Amino acid sequence: MHALFGRLYTEKPPKEVKPIIGALEQGFYECPASGKRVYRINSISQAQQILGHKWTDESWGESSVLANQFRITPSASVAVMGDNDQRLVFFDQSNQLVAVYPRSD
């Protein structure tokens, strides 16, 4: 939700939020107004299918930092914010955000 609507997403009315959460539970949601997209994934190969054509310099190998993150927290989402702005967001078993890749410092 944060990836789609920013930090003010909590101000969205529940009537508007419920269908979005339902769509994300099914695996995909696109925000019609902005074109932002979020995909729920659980493997590095799924991330590579979605981002491989954009992240051409990324190391997708088994010993990469990204592969290690998937071993630790396999529940993730790909947030596509624009042509040059994509992120992987990782969640623990209680659906709490635990990591963002690449990190924006």
C-alpha cells in the first residue's frame, strides 16, 4: 500500500482499500490513476521474470545479496513505480516490512 500511495495510504477510506488488498492477495494490483504496479512474489526467479529486462546489471545468481535476501524472507513484492523506479519489498511471516532492495540511502 505504501508503494502505491505513499505514506498517506492510511488515510484512504476502508471501502477503497479493501479491493486493493484483495487484489494483492491474489498476486497483482495496478493503480489506474498512476500506472504504478505491485506484484506479490516468493522467489528470485519470479523477480527476475518481472525485473530482468530492467535490472540488466543485477546479479541474480545463488550467491548474490538478492538471493540471500530471498532465502531469509521469501515473501516479497515487486513495486514498479515507473520506468526507472522499481523496488523489491520483503515481508516477514506477520506481513511486516523487513527489507527494501535496492536500498535508497
